[in-house]
Amino acid sequence: MVYHKTLHILFMGDVAADEGRDLPELAGSVDSYLATLKKLEGLRIKQILCSHRDPEDANYLNILVENAYILRKNCQ
């Protein structure tokens, strides 16, 4: 991931879900993915760019976190 601190743009690449999916395919654990997303919550984000979906606003990060928590709960 890359964050442009002047323009407040976060490029998530493949860390974001593909268009029409709730989460990306995870190579590691859901907890590791959640920890990565939580580190981003302190950033001032105006726009999120992803590899396989249209640009998103900052709320998309919250959606990813919520979906990851749901997945973690369903896997227990």
C-alpha cells in the first residue's frame, strides 16, 4: 500500500476487494488482515484507489474492516 500524505490518497492495490466482492482473497489470517486495516484508520484519507475496482471514498476502509470482522466471526 502507498499513502500520499499531501493529497490524502491511499493506494491499496490488491489489499482491497475486487469489484463485486466483500473482501480480497486472503493469503494470511483474518486477524493479520484486520491488523493491517487498523493501522490505516489514523490516516486522513480522501480517496482510496484499488487494483480491481473504481476509486472509493474513505468510508470504504470501514466497510472492509466490518466485512473482515464478520468473516472472523463466521470462521470461529
